[in-house]
Amino acid sequence: MRHIAYSSTAEGLTHEEFASIVEHARAANAERQISGAIAFDGRIVTQIIEGPARQVDELFLTIRRDSRHRGVVLLTRADITESRFDGFGLSRMSPSDLYLISLATEERHGSGDTSLTPLPMDQ
């Protein structure tokens, strides 16, 4: 199982557009057995995605290529034994709550990419 946390800039994205994207993502993520949480403050998107390693890595690489995201920064990528969000799908949270969860994960697994398998960032 894999955990990825990232932040990006989403200039010009309205809260209504964001809500629509989240609803679409919930359905797509459920099919991939991906759960997590997302926050949007009107400019910055921060998200945690957790689930099967291959699906989570593929989703993150897709997000990096998405033109709605600028400056995607990988905060944490770690191999985990269980998801904190299992059964919750994609939860919307405040940026501060998501930050606290990210800190707890970082304390447990370290920051940056601590996974045993490399992520091909050039894709």
C-alpha cells in the first residue's frame, strides 16, 4: 500500500469547479481502491492519496501532467501497511487539518520519497 502527499497551485480554479472535480475523483478513486483527503484554499491544492501502490503512483503522475496543477511538489511518498482513510473515499478537509495528518505521516515514515520502489518522475 502506498501513501503520497503533494501540493500544487491551481490558479483560477473556483470553489465550485473544485467541488465538481472532487465529486468526479471520488467515483474514479473508488474504482481504483484509492482513498485520501484533499484541501483547497482558493489557490493551493494539498492532497493525500492512499491505496494500492501502482494505482497511487499512476494517479500522482497523472496529476503532475494535469494542466490545472502548477508546481506540483511531492511532499511524502511512503510504503504503508494501512490507510488512514480506508472506507472514507476522498474526504474534503481544511488545509490545517490535512497538514497535521501529513506531519504525523512524515514523523512515522520520513519526508520525501521513502518508498522502496522508485517513482519515474519523467513520465
